[in-house]
Amino acid sequence: MTTGAFTGHLPGDRAYRRLLVGLFFAGVATFAQLYAPQAVLPFLSIEFSVAPATAALAVSASTLALAVTVIPWSAVADRIGRVPAMAIGMVAATVCSLLAPFSPDLTTLLVLRLLEGVGLGAVPAVALAYLNEEIDAGHAAAAAGSYIAGTTVGGLVGRLVSGIVADLAGWRPGGVAVAAVCVASAVLFLMLVPRARGFVPLHRRAEPVGSLLHRLAVNLRSRRQLALYAQGFLLMGAFVALYNYLGFALVQPPFSIPLAVVSLLFLAYLAGTVASPLAGTLAARHGRLRVLLVASAAMAAGAALTLVPTIVVVLVGLVLFTAGFFAAHAVASGWAPAVSSPDTRAQASALYYLGYYAGSSLFGWMLGLVFAGAGWVGVGVAVVVLVVLAMACAAFGLRGSPAVAR
């Protein structure tokens, strides 16, 4: 929401650069700790003597808590401000991240990961609403892509640090190392992010604002918003499931790759780092729906390639799948708050991430059961089906939308 003559920062402004870099580090701080356990799931499975689907709860516990809390965090941010809400959530989550590696058993680890997810919910719940309020509307799509690029770097750093350190010294030191990275990133976020100029607290708005339930209902009655939420639910579910169980497949025959080498597969995240801002730029030029469908098609093709029992083909497929996912996510996540009214913008973003992390939690666990029963082929086919369903939802629910991102 804007006040006075302020219409948003423009590229080239010092505040524009500080905002993007600050949100970049917010993405690193959030997603490094959120998905760090994904790289050490085989270690957790061995240490706690549990099945892969049970070990994967170390990821799903946090994503489920995050999904449940994004809407409450959006309400908090409407009252106290976007940046204070994100800061409180990041600090609380990082404390839990520091404690988690010292868990004596799996139950304690899961409880701490659950609490970690509660704190982490603050960032995705309001970051894009904050960005859309502070950046000129004509540049919001490209700026959203830059924020998503930061989340890819966070996901990559968390997985690489935890995986490499775990191979050398165990998963517990790996967790501590990731927590240290998150502390540094959170501090940089707080130092860099500029004062909000486009936000007005609920109690100071000139026109009355409906209740939280009303603001949620406004978005849930929109066909376009529901189609965008389906993108988060289905595409993120497919993405997390593939990354959760590909490592288990690659340490088994016919690949038999060492765990330390498997951790390096997360370097494929760099494809997402490049694809995210590029997708935002292309959406501004050629239209969000077109870019979303092309990116989703790339995901499906990449997932299909991972079914070929040749490591080079699997790697190519993984890179294509990852680039496609982050391009699609950059478009869809920035689209939801951009087309909502100013008074319901935080809830539009929160509902997108509710679907996003609900899909992560549900399919990240459920496809473990598929892996146990049908192996990697079963998981790969299920991932392709999820992506195709998302494309169908987009083609039906988003038709007739404005051709170019605004």
C-alpha cells in the first residue's frame, strides 16, 4: 500500500539495491536451515534406524509448521510491519536451528524442527508483500525473481554445508555449521533492508479493512488465486519429493555413488539461481502464464530424464528440473500478491505459501511410501504427474489474465 507520492523504489536507487540484497540474505537465512536436513537424510536414517520416509519427517516437520503459520504471520505483519515480523521469526528459528544438532533422539529433533518452521513462516509469509509495496509496480516481477534467487542460494548453501561437513564429521557438526551461516545472513538482512515507506499499519489506514477471515476469503474466491495456490502445492510437492529420494536412489545400485558425492548434486540449485531472475524478466516482457507453462514443461521433462539409468542423463535432468521449478515458482509466487488488492496482499502471499509448504510436507513424505513400494521409477512418474496437474490448473485457472506482468 502506498502513502503520499511514494510509488515504489526504482532500479538504480540505493534503497532498491539495499532492499533486494537484504531480501537475498533473508532468503539465505530462511532456506539454508529449512532444507539443510535434506542432504543428510541417509545419515539420519542410519543413526536413528528408521525408514527413508520417517527420516524425511526432519524436513516435513518444518515445512508443515511453516505452512500452518504463514497466515498468522501475515496478520502479525499487517499490524507491526513487514520487517519487524520477519526479524522476529528469523531470530526465533535460528535459535532452534542451533539447538537441533544436539538432539538426543529423533523425537527431540522433530520437535525442534517443528518450532523452527514456526519461526521461519514469517519470511515467506510477508517478504513478497513487502517487496510489492516497496518496489515500483513495473519492476516488481523482476525484483521477485531476484528474491527467489536468494532462496535458491540459501537452499544450496544449507544442503552443501550440512552434507559436506556431515561426511567429514557427522550430521550434528553439519547442522551447527548451517546455523552459523544463518546467523550471519540474518544479521546482514537487518543491517541492509531499508525502512518501509509503502506500508501502513491496519489501525492507521484511512478506509476500514475487513477482518483476517474476510481478507482470506477475498483471495479464496478468486479463480486466479486458487490456480496460483495450486502451482505452489503441486510443483513444490514434486520438487521436494524428487530431492528427498533421489539421494537414496543414487547410493543404491546401479549407481552406488558415495554419500559425499551425492551431496554435490545440490549444486544443481545454481540453475535455479540463474533461472529465477530470468523468469521474472521474461514474464514482464512476454507474460506470466506463458513463462509459467514453459517452466513447468521443463520440470516435467527433467523429471522424466532422471528415470534413465545413466548418471550423466540423470544430472542433466536434475539441472533442467531445478531450473524449471525455480522459474515457475518465481512467476507464481510474485503473481499472487501482485494481482491482489493492497489490503489483502499479505494474505494472498501467505495463502500461496500455505499451499507451497503443504505440498512440500504432504508429497515429501507420501512419495517416500511410493519409493519404498515402487522404487525411483515410481517416484519419478509421480513427480511428472504432479507437474502435469499443475500445468492443467494454470491453463484453466489463469487464462484471460493480463498478458504482461504488472
